[in-house]
Amino acid sequence: MTGWRHHTLVHLLATHGLAGAIEEPFPTDGWSGATFTALKRDERRFVLKRTSLAVDWIARATADTELREAWLAAADTRWWAGLSAPYLGAAADGDGAAILMPDLSAELIAWDRPGGDKAIDAAALGRVLHAVARLHAMPWSLVLESNATRAGIGQPPWCPPRERLLLLARPAARVYAAAGNPVAERFLAGWDAFDRSAPHAARDLIERLSDEPAPLLDALGRCRPSACTATSSSRTWPCCGATTWASSTGS
């Protein structure tokens, strides 16, 4: 098996019976800069995600030169504990990657569907929390590194912990604002809300770690690699294993 850069998009689509399929717009609420389209085969719908360093600010901010999500999508990963990921494969597409997935719109929690209930019931919340707990408890270093060795595709391109920790920090949000990135407004508003609600000691701790995260990095360095979801969006929940791969860290 080889990595995603050795596969063409034409081959990826043909492998899944989508040769010549017409791409249609697929609106999302994603903020990274990646684009999405939908394709159909008979009554089944698929989603094609295109990403690259040029368009994805999260990839640039986390030194994601390997496009980690594409790496994971192309890897023949054998998951543990009943976890799965919604990936059918990945391939090179210009200077970036194209990632093919099944359309899981019907599996979304109701609040993310048009006309859906904006509240989540206790049973559904319990299933979500149980799945997220299993996701975070999975021994990612063992699973991904052993699968990479078996597939002969090189070791996983872990996200640098420092870049991950500071990705959404207030100083980083100020940099995004100066660069004209529209996500900055939401992040800064969130930190303002935190400052209004959090105890002084908590605010002080976060401010100091945002300026210099070395103490936290030292502590994380003693831990095994794990996954941390970068979003609370229900779009990541139904698949249990579909964490934001850009946020899988080396600590």
C-alpha cells in the first residue's frame, strides 16, 4: 500500500463506482477553508473534500505539511473498540488532497438537520459521551503506528503539541484577525466570554500558558499520543472515530 500522494483522484473515484459522476455543491459550516462537493451512485450519495496548505489555515497553523487527514483516510487502519472513521480513501488533487467519504447527513444529531429539534435528549447525549470517551481512550500511537508499519506507508504525521495547544489561544486569534481570517471574531468573542465567567485563577493560568505553554508541554510529553477533537460539532459524533485528524497530537 502507498500513501495518498501516489493515488489519482480519477482512480479513487473509479474504485468506488463514481467514474464520471457529476459533482454538486455540498454546503457545510466548516471553517478551515476546505471545500466540499457531493456525488451520487444510484441512490447512494458521497462527499468529496478538497484541502491543501494553500486553502486550509488550520493545516498551516499546525504545520500540517503532510495533510494528516488525507494520510488517515488513505491508511488501511484497523480500529479498536468498535470505532470507525468515515473514510473511503484519499488521493492527490493538484497541490492538495481529495478525501472521499460516504454522505452521513442522515446520521447527524437532529439539531444539525433542517427543522430538527434544537435540544438533544439524555439518551442521545449519553451515547455521544460514551463514544467520545472510547475515542479518547483508544491507544492511538499503538493503533496508527502498527497499522502504518504493516501498510508500509511511514509513521503517522503527528501534530506538534505546541502548535495544537496554541491553535485557538487568544494570541493566535489576534494573529488571525490581523491576517483577515474571519474565524478570529468568533474565537475572540469566546475568550471574552471566558474572561467574564471564569475565576481569576483560571484566567491567569490560561493567559500564562497561552504566552508560554512549556509547563503543559512538559506534562504532555510524559503521555502517550492521543486524539483530541478540535470541535464540538455533532458532525464529528456519529462516526465515533471521525476526530479532526489535524488535532491528533504527539503527546
